[in-house]
Amino acid sequence: MPAPRDEPRSSHPGGEQRTGARRPAEPAPRHSVAAYIVHYRAESWCLDTVAALARSAGVRIQISVVDNSAPSPRLRRELPADVAVIGADANLGYAGAANLAIRHWRGTSPAADWLLLGSHDLLVEPDCVAELVAAGERSPDFGLLGPVLGPPTPFWGGVWNGYRAWQRGGPPRVGLPDPDAATAQGDDGGGRRDEPTRATAGDGSPEPGEGSRRGASTVGRSGAVATEPVEADWISGTCLLLRRSCVERVGEFDEDLHSYGEDLDYGLRCWDSGWKVGVVATAAARGRGSAIAERERLMARNGVLFAAKRGGYPGAARAGGFTAALALRLGARSLSPARTGEERRLASGRARALAAGLCTVTPREVRLFVRKQPAIASGSRSAGGSPPLRTEGPTGP
């Protein structure tokens, strides 16, 4: 006869009942975040971005889409009912769309202390937003935060050296530039990113001796995860978390930059106003990217104009000289028999686009950006003196 089996415990009256304690209810999230996605002609990506944000845990998040393109019936049909779509009258670029988001946030979300701005190719991990907010609560002197962007290369925020910008990639290093993964990129003029990083000009690796020392005391050479934000000059507009009090002090994005460099400008203005800018090591996200021919042209143009805003006419001349030298190097590469046909084609296209971008810069535009300098200097002094911008490095391109 087979051995008797243990009988299951009965839940009926007279039977033995289970006595296990119930799992306590999860506490309600303490913090509210208003998230705005800048969209331009990429409905499928935008829907994926919204879905990823909707899975965020540990925060109350309200998602809206700022539509920089013609009204999209698909977005309005397929987005969740609680996601608002804010239509722009025209393609306002990332800067203009971000300002629409700021105004909407101020008017409709008074309880949300945090504003998240993202591009339509952003994909966040479920705990990304909560980690950003938690880091901000632990570090009240940081007004602008971003996640580590990747893969394959993790990016730890950007550096500005006085005439060009790049992203720090790979494991963070103490007080050293990152020569392995400097990246220059942006969106296509309406919110699209071609990499999970942004900058105004550059060809790749910074020369030895260049770079900001912000964040040098935060992360060691071992690459251990930092518990506090890793300081950076600026954060990629792929994903920005802004504190309300920081936005109230710094103001809106500079719409004269339209796209490419507006995130760089905002990060440096945060420093000017006494707020720190940093990357949160425990927050992870990535950008899908895009490839648009206009990218190189707009990067060249805005690289000169932004340098004029920060460094006057000498800054504009230095940035223009660097970009012209880069275009010449790419032109030479396009004629090199040592390169493959595809490499020569790409180099030729980039060289032409950079040259075209330089040709679109007018003296009037340069004067406009040079005139913005007094506001920068005044704001920096009134803030009690944020860390000085690092301008050392090579004297030529």
C-alpha cells in the first residue's frame, strides 16, 4: 500500500486554516514627476518611450508628449488616455518644445517638484526615474540630473572646454579626460537624437590635457558605483531631470539655439546660477538614435554661435577654426586610397555638411550671441560664484 500523502490544509470551517502573515501593502510613492517627451516624426519610437516611462516604479509620474511635427492621428489614437499631447504650431526644435513643457508643467503640475525632459528615442529602465529623484533628494545642491546613457558605452555627462563639447564615456576616471568615447551629436532639429549623447562640435577624442575636472572627487579609478551624482558640465538632452527651484532660477532654454547645444547651454547656465549638474550612476537609460544629414550642418553652426555666447568673438573664431580644420581633415580622408569606399563617402558627406554649416553663420547671429554674455557674467556673480568654467586645453584645433 502506498504511503499516505499529507492532506492539504483545509480552509473550510472546522479545518486547519493557514496562518501566514499577509504581505504589507507597498507604500505610495512620495514624489511626483511630470515627464515630457519631445517628439518629431517618429511615432513608433515615441510610443515605446511612453510605454517605458509608464513602467517606472517608485514615483508618481504624469507623462505628456510635446509634438513638434504635424498633428499625428496615430499618437492620439494609440497613446494612453492619460497622456496629454501638446501640439506646437511649428517645429520649435528641442529648445522650443522644452519651453512649452516648462510652461505646461508650471501651469498644470504645481505638486510635481521634478520635471523630466526626454527625446522620443529615450528608453528608461523601470527604476531610472526613481533613482534620479532619490539622488536629487539626497543632494539638494544639484538642480539638473541625468542617467548613465548606454549601451554599449556608458556616458557620464558632458564636458565643455571653451570652444567645443564632448561626452565622457566608459568608466569614470579621477580628474582625467576620456580619450576613448568622446561623442558629438544632437537631434535633427525637432527632437530626434542620433546617439544617446549630445554636443555642439567635435570629431571625437579630446586631446591630452583637455577636459573638465568636475566629478573628479566623486568616482575612483576602480569604477565603483558612486553614491552621489557625478558632476558634469552638462547633461545630454536625451534625458534631463530638473528641480523646480532650479528652473525658477535658471529660466527657460535658449530658443535661438533651436536644437544642438541647447542642453549644453542649459547645463552651463545651471552652474552660472549656483546649481550643480550631475549624472546618477544607479540610473540607467539609453537612446535609440537617428541618422540625419542636417545634424552635422546644425552642429557646425551652433558650435560657433554657442562659443560666441560663452567666449565672445574670440570664442567664435576658435570654434570656427576648429570646425574648419575638422572639415579639411575629413576632406583629406575622403581622398585617401587607404580608406574604403564607404569610409570615403561618409567622410566626404561630413566635410561638406560642416562646411555648409559654417557658411550659414552670419555676423548678425554672432553679434546676437555675443550680446548674451553680460547676462551670463551677471548671473554667475549674483549666484555667489559657481565653479569656474574650464577653458584650458590646446590652443588650436
